[in-house]
Amino acid sequence: MTEELNDNQSQELENNEVNETPIEDTSVESTVESTTEPSVEDIVAEWKDKYVRLTADFENFRRQRNLERVELLKNASKDVIVGLLPVLDVFELAMKANETSEDIQAVKEGFALIYVKLMNELEKKGLKPMESTGLPFNVDFHEAITEFPAPTEEQKNTVIDTPEKGYLLNDNVIRYAKVVVGK
């Protein structure tokens, strides 16, 4: 009898252990919830959020570029001005020397030196004077201010005189040469 009791008790214990283990929820509702795709509202909200963030990033980028551009424009001439300061110093010295000097040749040499120094500095920055006199008239580089009868047949449609030089900056015309053209 004790053995029967023990067998019955062990069976009851096994049944209790089995009953005590939690049963997994295998209902249809929980499976549907975990495998469904996001709703249309969720997708729209996600795309709207991305759009708003992208727009904000672009606006920040645009503002930053505008600030950089303004700063560049403010300081663009700094390099040129710093390069011209020594020329200005030499010019001031020449003006002081001209106040007491009576030697015209020295004054001419002083102006020639200032001109050379100024042109060297401007050429470093990419400025080149145009040579026009004696060359064929070209509307890409010249502005005809008057026509003059050509003394010879070879001078027809050529530049006879250049009252105002033209200049190129980095091979781009920044001032057209004003010329007299032979006709």
C-alpha cells in the first residue's frame, strides 16, 4: 500500500509540475500583432519627420553658406590692400622728397620706381595690361572710341592709338582698351 501511495503521490507531483508550467500564448491575435506592417499613419509620420529634418538641415546649410560668402566678400580685398601698402609707403616718401627736391630727373625716376612697384604687385594678383596699338581691332578686347583715316592700307582696321589701356585679370577682360581704329 505504501508503494501505491508513493506511486500515486509521484504521479500527482508530475501532474502538478506539468500544470504549473506556463502555457505560451499561441492565440491568433498575438501572432497578427507581431507580424503586421506599420500603418499608413506611421509611415506618413516617419516621412514627415524625415522631411522636416532634411528641410531644417538644408536651411542651416544655406545660412552657413551665406555667412561664409558675406565674410569672404568682406575680406576679399584684404590681400590686395596688404600688397599695396608698401607701394603707398613709397609713394608717401616720394611726395615728401618732392617737396624739397628741385631735380626733375630724380622726381621722374621716383615716379617710375613707384609705377614699377605698383605694376609688379598687381601682376602678382593676376592683372595684365593689354597691348593694343598696332594690332587688329578685336571687339572682344577693344572699345573703339573713334575712327581715323588710316595713313596706309596696312593700318586699315587696326588700332592706331590707345588713349586708355585695357586690363586682363586672370585672363578675363576687366576693362576694355579704348582705342582709335584706322578706316
